[in-house]
Amino acid sequence: MSSEKQPSFPRPVAAIRLDGGRLCLNFVNTIHDRYAAPVEDYVGELERFMEWCLRAGALGPGEDIAAPEAAGQRAALMRKLRSLREDLHALLAARIDGIAPPEEAVQNLDQWLHRAWANQSLGSDGRMHWRTDAYDVLLPLQRIALDALDLISGPAAAQLRRCDNTSTCGWLFFDTSKNQRRRWCAMETCGTEFKMGRYRRS
Ligand SMILES: [Zn+2]
């Protein structure tokens, strides 16, 4: 617990928690915390996002994709990242709450999915493969979009949860516990804080 108190800022990407259990959930959880003020954005810079992608599995070990250098391109990419993250959160949260998702969020995910599908081709092995020219900085966001679709469109959606620490945390996670009653993004953070009677995360 003491190691949780005062994180160095910005915290190293290697120290970012991946408690979501799914790529798309870990991406949505790059806001620490959802309801905190101010929030810490784990991937507030492009280089950090690229590093996070390698760590979280949005990029494979051999997929070293260079970030663009032009300021305009970089800013545009960050805007895309943030809007996908917010829209995915809205979609997933709506699913948890059993309400209709915002139309704008549906349209945004739809566009990412179509981009992802257009960037893949069926191989002779019967599987879809990314085209060679798809290997750019948008590739991780397309993978995240595909993972989100896989999650919300199938039976796995029933395992989608929001951390019970809704005063600050609000992280989403995939419940793989046997009794399907996991309450916290992680027992050692929010669960411990609940037991100690305080809701405060570092
Ligand atoms: Zn939590």
C-alpha cells in the first residue's frame, strides 16, 4: 500500500496498472481516475501511448511503429485517441447500465471498425491479416475498436463491470471470477481502500 501513495509523475508506463482484463478496457482505464479531479492521463503524450500499446498488447513485440513528427499530425492523432477513449467509455458504461449508448459514440466506433476491416485481408490460412500499409499509428486504435466490438457484441458482455469505487475510480473491468461477483478493479487498490474505510487512490 505504501508504494501506492505517492507515484512519481508522470508515472512510468511500466508502472501503469492493467486491471481491465481486456485491451479495450485497459485503454478506457488510461484515465486515473475516471471521477477524480484532476485526472491523470496515462497516455497524454504520443510516445507514452506508443509505449503503452506495446505493454498492453495493442502492438506486438516486433511492431515498432514510428510516431509521426509533424505537430499537426501528432495533435490529430491525440484527438482521435481521446475521442475513441471517451466514446468507448460511453458505450461500455451504457452497456453496464443497461441503457442506450450515445449515438455519436456508436458512429465513432462504427468508423473505427470499418477502417479496421478495410485494413485487413483474408489470407489463405483462412484468417484475417493486417495489410502491410496498415502498420501505422492508427493500427493500435483499430485493434482496440475490434476488441470492444468483440466484447460488447457477444456473451462476454455479461462479464463487463464497473469498479464499485465510483467516488473516484470508475474503472471498467472484465469479471473472470468464479462467482461473477468481483467488485473492484483490483483488490489491492480500491478493494483495500474500501476495507480501510477510505476512498482515495494515488
Ligand atoms: Zn477501482
